Amino acid sequence: MPAFAGMTSGCVMKSTSNDAAEIAALAREHGQDAIATLAEIMNQADGPPASRLSAAQALLDRGWGKSGLPAADDGEGRAAPARIERVIIDHLQNSGEGQCAHADD
């Protein structure tokens, strides 16, 4: 692999937390343009399906969180559910004959 100018081939580039913060700040400056570009690609009716799908997925990931990872909130300030519980209710419960059982049982 070719080395960068002034670096030997065995040299490893190390970044500091300051470098990472600088890079993140520079990237954020282009955030609105990047989102607009993704939306434009997604909405191109005659565009390649793979590109449109990729752009749509990137927008969803940024807006709602990646699949399998809960978003911080639902966009309206409500926290994502921490626990979902499935309960099976016996329709005879009201007559006193049935029981309520948790799906875990």
C-alpha cells in the first residue's frame, strides 16, 4: 500500500479526540446539503433502485435510528419504549372462570 506524502510505508496514522471532534464539526457543516442530496436521489423515479433504496435507508437511519437500535425518542419528545410485554387475556375472565396469563409463563 502506498504511503502518504512524508510517511514511510510502516507508519500508522493516529487521530486524537481533537481530530475526531474537528472532523465531526466539518461534516456537520454539510449535513443539510447531504440530507437534501439523499432525498433527491431517493425521489428520482428513473434512478437506479439500489441507489434509491440506499438513500432512503440512510435517511431513515439518521431520522429514526438504525434498525435494531432504539431511537432516542419518537420525534415528538416521547421516549422509545423500554419494554414491550405481550399479555394473553382469557375472554372468560369477566365471568370469573378464566385467568390472565403472561406470555412468559
